[in-house]
Amino acid sequence: MTAPVLEARGLTKRYGRVTAIESGDLELYPGEILAVIGDNGAGKSSLIKALSGALIPDDGEIYLDGQRVQFRNPMEAREAGIETVYQTLAVAPGLDIADNLFLGREQRRPGVLGSVFRMLDKGHMRSEARRHMSELGVGTLQNIAQAVESLSGGQRQAVAVARSAAFGSKVVILDEPTAALGVKEGNRVLQLIRDVRDRGLPVILISHNMPHVFEVADRIHIQRLGRRATVITPQSHSMSEAVAIMTGAAEPPPHAA
């Protein structure tokens, strides 16, 4: 069987008497979209934060391409090839699309202009930003130099997803990417997620939107009471069955990793 690209084994995180994750497991395989669903307080966010370096688990192990990794902060996870787009997006509204794509990774002009005068290579960044957006089929953004604050919610999400796809070399994690979007823009973001996967990057999708989950996910990880209840597929279970497992109204089937 194919080895996981990203794997969590027995992750545990406690805050005093509150246990956010208890013996949490997860496997993400090459070329798949893995949806993570769960009720509020099920530990979804804590699990994802542990995988993306935003929190350090008290116990357990994380493996990337079969090698054990320990992330002390999100920058270390990004350097390892794990890109995360949080629900808050973390885009800079006053900057243009290209500047947002290269936020924290700005490219300097070659030679003395970059090394001494610290001048940014705006032309190259805009050219690369245009290429990345085009590769993901985002054709609605004609002017790569327009400010992000002038974009719609779906277009802002497209910029954030494009940034993660441009720099994520191993894994892309998307936290509620279609929340607060209309039907048309939500569908466009779902297609972006498929495009990211089709480019060879496995995706972890955290979502409360069951129709979206069942539309794009290859497998569905159900988180309950701080741990994985089971993993199902859209072919093996219905939406109502998934919700029943998620809320504890139905017994989960045995999990086969």
C-alpha cells in the first residue's frame, strides 16, 4: 500500500483539565483530498494546528514522507512544504495580488539593487503571480496589481489558495475555504481545490459544509471527542450517516488506514 505523505500518530494536547486532542491519528495519502469533519469541540482545529506547527502537541508523533518531524512554529512547517490557509485568510487587504502571493517571501532585485538597497523585484513577482493564478485557472483576475481589498470573497480565497499551491511542496491544508461564500464562488473554490490536487499536491480540507465535503473528498476523516472516530468515503456512506457518526448517534465502522 502507498505510504502516507503526512501522518499523525497518537497526538495529544491538553490545556489544564481540558483535552483538545487525545491519541489523535491521521493519514494523508498522495494525490488525495482528505476531508476532516467533526462537531464543534471535536478537536479538528487543534489537530490541524499541530500538523501545521501552530501548536506543539504534548505527546505523539508526526511524519512527513516517512520521516519524523517536530515543528516548533508555522514557519518550520512551511519550510518543510506544508502550507495552510486558515479561515481568516491572513491576506493583506491593502497590498496587491502579487504582493499577497509573495507575502513573507518577497523577492529582491538581482545584484546590488537587491542586496544593498533592498529593492523588491516587482516585475518578476507579478509575472510569477500571474503564472500561478493562470495555472490554477483563475482567469477572473485580470489585473495582478489590483489591491486585494477590491476583490470579492471568492477571489480573495482564490489568492490564498493560489499562494498555498505555489509554495506548498508537500501538503496544502485548507480550513473552511468556502465559509461565507455564495454558491457560485463556493463552487469556484471547490474547483480550485481539485486543481491543486490534480497538480500533485494532496489536500486536507476542514469543512462544516457536508455537500462540499461529499463533492470533492476522496476520503472523510471523522473527528469526535478529540480523536478519530473513523474514516469513510463518499461512496461508502451517505451525508446523514456521516453526521450520525460525527454526533455519536451511530456507531462508527471499524477504521482501516
